[in-house]
Amino acid sequence: MQNGELARSTQRLIEMLRPEKVGTAAQTAMTWFKPLPISSTVVKPIRFPEFPATLGRIGSLEVRLAQEKRDVKRAQKLRYRVFYKDGTAIADATTMLARRDKDAFDRICDHLLVIDHAAKPSIGGRQPVVGTYRLLRQEVAANHGGFYTEDEFDISGLTDRHSGLRFLELGRSCVLPRYRNKCTVELLWHGIWSYVRQHRLDVMIGCASFEGTDPERLALPLSFLHHYAQAPEAWRAAAHGSRRVEMNRMAKETIDPKAALHELPPLIKGYLRLGAYIGDGAVIDHQFGTTDVLIVMPVSAINARYIEHFGGDASRHAA
């Protein structure tokens, strides 16, 4: 571990242990040791997709699905760098030693990777992974205790109301800072759209995050999402009551939409442009240092110009 990273981790720990934050520290500690909702006591082998690995390419960048364990480890290393090393997440001892962001869901998810073939390879001769998404289909989640999202939001009513539709959970999205551009993001979305078409999926859900755990500092963007982007009743799901944070913190007439949009994270703005809805209530994630909202995106609601852009058959950037 580098000295700078150790100093940051130590400072975060000191902050968490201040008297006024003892309750928060205890809650965070509980999340470290809380069993994940993977139902089977048998450790299942990591699963890999049946479809072709490569989903698309733009120049030197390729979007593909992980095909072996070391592919998943590369995604986990990227997530560690973005969430823990460069971000606000608080790593436990195991995570610090492994230098990988990992949990039990990684074994049952598909992992979307963006690889730069023009970049300097690793010592092992591998091209770097510069972006990633974690994908979990409903039928897989149902066989292993549910979606990751269910820890924060009650989506049971949503899935029950649309029992004839197939859901996909999107999660653990991250991109290296120097690759946070239109090309990389477009390739990630091309990969997701290809995956949705291959598996005939109907609805995408997942948590999207604001940096910070003080909802008062986020009053403007949270209120904007509540008033302007809340899901209609048929697509609504709420944060669990024990964790729910009110998003309606400002009256609609006091909101400057332009200023609010400026404060939205790029990922949430991207979801809204595509046609996504926002769930009811937010959730504080103390381990990751974020405030989370629920994204609900029916395929039927996706803006037609984006489907036209990528192609109904996801052929635009096909390799």
C-alpha cells in the first residue's frame, strides 16, 4: 500500500471514530460483517456468459464480457482503484490487502469490460481494463437470494407488477478518469444494449450514486429528481423504510432546473437522457461514502433516438 493511500485510509478511520460519529461508524462496521444475500451455503463456481465475448469496438477500445476468473479480478482491481484509492469508499482489512473490490455477487454476475488495446500492457502481458459494469439477470438473482439492489430498495412490488417482464440489474459502474469521455461511455452502453438484446431483457434497474452522505448538501439535485424524474406509479419502488432518506427537500417552484442538472453525476444524467425513472427515496451508503438513488429503466421507455443510434440489433459498434 502506498503511503498516500494509507494516510487517506487512516484519516477516514479517525474521522469515523470521532465521538459525534460513533453511530455512523457502528453502522458502517455492521455493513462489513453483514452476510450477503446469497442463499446457498455452497460456494458456487464463478459463471461465465454463453454468448461471444466481444460485443463491440471503437478504435483501440473493445467492449467484451469477462471469460475467465482473471478477467473478473481485473475488473475488481479497477473498481478498487476508482472506489477506494481515488474515491471515498472505506476499505476493510481484507479489501486493503487484496486491493480488489469484491463481494459474493461477483460470482453470479456477468462482467462487462472496456479494454484499451493501444495502452501499455501489464507485467502479465494483458491490456488494461479501463471501464466496467456488473450485470445480473433476474433468473440468476432469483436462484441466489436476489438482487444487490434489494439491500437498499424494496423492488418486490415492482417485479411482481411486471411479472411477465425480465429484469437486469446494472451495478459497480466505473471508468478510469482519463477515459471518462464520450467514446468509452458509448462503448459501455453499446455493450449493455447488446447484452439486453441477446438475452431479451425488458427492464434495467440499479443504484446510482452521489458522492457524499449529507443529504442537505444534495438538497437541490435530490429534489430535482423527486419533482422531475420520479417513476410513475406503475414503475415506482421505494427505499426500505429503515434506510429511507427523503428526496423532497425543496419545493418544486424554488428549483433551478439548469443548476440542478449541473449538480447531477454524469451517470445519472446519462440514465435520464436514455429515459430512466428515479425511485422513491434515497439511501445513505456509509461504506462507499455515497447517497444512492434507484434507477428504473424499462426498455420500452428508452428514447427512440438512442435505439436508432445503437441500432435495434445493437449493430452500430459490432466487432
